[in-house]
Amino acid sequence: MTPPGHILLLLLLPAAAAQMSTGSCSGCGPLSPHLLASLVAADAVMSLIIVGVVLVCARPRPGRRLNHENDKIYINMPGRG
């Protein structure tokens, strides 16, 4: 569970953002379409790499077989067997 201080911080964040002036970024211009397209393409490539790594790590390996004897649960209960 989140501590109460973090919830208060999240509730006060919009008020703090409203107090910031819009001209605080001096010299920032609009993004060029070429740069924006490059950022979107890089994001797509990184997402595909992450998905590929997850799929490779999550696939079942042929050398690892399930041993059904290891699946048994032994409970120490006298009189039951």
C-alpha cells in the first residue's frame, strides 16, 4: 500500500504544474517532423526488441521435461497415507 505522503504528493501535482510559467523553456523550438519520426521509429524498434527477448526467455525449452514425481505434495499427516 502506498504511504499517505505519496498520495498527497500525487494530489498536489496538478496544482504545482499549474503554477509553472509556460515560458520556462528558453530556446526550445517545435520538433521537426524528421526528428519526431525518428523518435517514433526508435521507440517501435525498442518495443519489438523487448517483446522478442521476452518471447525467447518465456518459450519452453526442449531439454527441460516435467518430472511428475516432483509435482507430488507431501504433507506430514499421521494416519493418512
